[in-house]
Amino acid sequence: MVVLGWIVFGAFAGWIASALMGRQGSGCLVNIAQGLVGALVGGFLFRTLSGNFTYEQHGIFVSMVVAVIGAVIVLVAWGAISRR
């Protein structure tokens, strides 16, 4: 059940990040992957900056914001790498 929750969480975070960056039509699997990777990147970034950030301490709203920020960072990095 936890895996299903992460998939839904990742899909929603990836979809929001795609909408913020103006990238539509990526597909559900891409949004899930981007959201999950974004959650990892965002969690690492916020843990590095604050020293004690964990998803368990904060609610779903803060976790979603962190995941979306991470997904936007992933999208920007991917765009920079794939442009050449």
C-alpha cells in the first residue's frame, strides 16, 4: 500500500512540476518517475540545507512542495543536459 501511495504522490508532484515548467503531454509514467526523483532530490536538498528535514516530521503539503521543487530542479537539469 505504501508503494501505491508513493506512485500517486510522484505522479501528482511530477504533473505539477510539468505544469509549472510549461511541459504538457509527458505522460503518466514520466510524471511518476519525475515526481519520485524530484522527491529524492528535494529531500536531499532540504536535508542538506536545514540539517534535520524529514518527510515524517512535516505534513503532506510541505512534502508535496519539497517534491515539486525537486522535480522542477530535475526538469531544469534535464533540459540543460539534453539541449547541447
